[in-house]
Amino acid sequence: MSIFDQILGQISSNVDIKNLAEKVGIDPTMVESAIAGLAAGHAAPTDTVETAAANTGIDAGILQQIVGHIGGEGSLGNFASMLSQHPDAANMLGGLLGGGKDGENPLGNLGGLASGLFKS
């Protein structure tokens, strides 16, 4: 079970990466990237879905469906908060979002949007 599945299970029953992927018609890896982008976008001062779409390249309509399936903005906020407390989350998200090379921002394309989200 992935970190995302564990956290999703705590905020919303019957929601996991595989089920979300089937519901919105995309690959589970893409769902993980979408959720990472949404969590980081939630910390940004701009619209969560628009920010995530711009930074992940995933269609805003698909992202909006994912937000709905996990319980809306409130659940997304809970997810982002729980993710920020997980010790492996920053490294995992860095890999999903294209960062993680030596000397680079571990959040890759998201730049500084989530810099406060992953501080312990």
C-alpha cells in the first residue's frame, strides 16, 4: 500500500489510488502525480486545480473529478496536512513531480509553491 493510499484511507473511506484511476480513466501513476500536484496547489495562494493543472500538465477537469472523489477541498486540505507530516513524503513527491536531482528543488516543476508544506 502506498503512502497516498494510507493517507487517503484516513480521510475518505473507499478511496484509493487504483479506484480513483478507474473512476477518472487515467493511470494510477498519473493519479499519484495529480494528488501530489493538488496537495502542493492547495498550499498556493492561487486556485488549487488551476495551479495543479499548470504544474502537472493534467487536465483541470480530471483534477476536479479527483478532488470530488476524495471529498472536496476540505479533504484535500486534510490530505496535504497529513502528507506534510509523513517523513518520506517530500522525497516521494519530488520523484513524482520530476525533481530530486542533486542541487535541484525536490518538488521539481512546482518550484516554491509547496516549500512550507514539507517542513517538519
